[in-house]
Amino acid sequence: MAVRLYVDFNTMTTDPKERVSINTHIQPALAKDLRPGLIVTLYDEEMEVDALVEFDEQDQVWLAQPHWWTRRDLPLQEKSGSH
């Protein structure tokens, strides 16, 4: 089963690779499973996309490069209490 990682797509880097930060502080157990070259599924409330994991040695952070052609929109979730 593919690793699914919740991410904030607003953390996209401005470099040409358009990589997304993987916050291992929110999901610390996943940090041990990450390795460069791993294909994961990134998701938020609106979409999911397959991505390639990279480790940035300079900044010591995990990043993922989305494969945008795999983007899938997720069904909108009803907010509790709304009509």
C-alpha cells in the first residue's frame, strides 16, 4: 500500500522542481519510512497526487516532487452543521 502524506500544497518551493515540504513533525512516525526515490501519495482536503520523495541535504528537510499528471480531485467533504 502506498504511503499517504497529508501536506499543505501552499508550501511549494519556488525552484523549477516545484517541490512540496513534508512536515514530519505532524506525522513523526512516517519519517522513518521515507527514503529518496519513494513514490507516495500527497493529499489535502481537495486533491491527491502521486509524488517522488527527495531529501534536501542542505536544509535537512523531506520534500516531494508532485507528478501533476496523476492529480485526482477528492469529493468535497460536508462540513458538520451546514445545510
